[in-house]
Amino acid sequence: MIQAIFKNPTFLVLAMPGWAKTTFIVRGVGSYMIVRTRFVSDSLFQQPDYCLSENNE
């Protein structure tokens, strides 16, 4: 099951159980960033440890 969490109007956070401490932040345009996060609770996240972006703007 995939949880969809909207943290920002332009960002969609997909929290996938099984992918330990990993979330995918997907932009509407198709560009995406893979953000490594720490789990605070069920659906709350702290600041990402690091961020990989497909295109650095």
C-alpha cells in the first residue's frame, strides 16, 4: 500500500512501507527528487538527511 501525503501544494510525498526511511517526492512536471528521511511518527518527517535531484535548479 502506498500512502500519499501532501506536504506542499507542488510536491507529492509517497511513503512506501518496506522502503526503509525512504520517501519519493514527485513534482507535477515529472521531475523528481529522492529524499532520505527519518521517521518521527506514522506520517511525520524530520528534515531530510540528504537529497538527490534529477535536475538541479
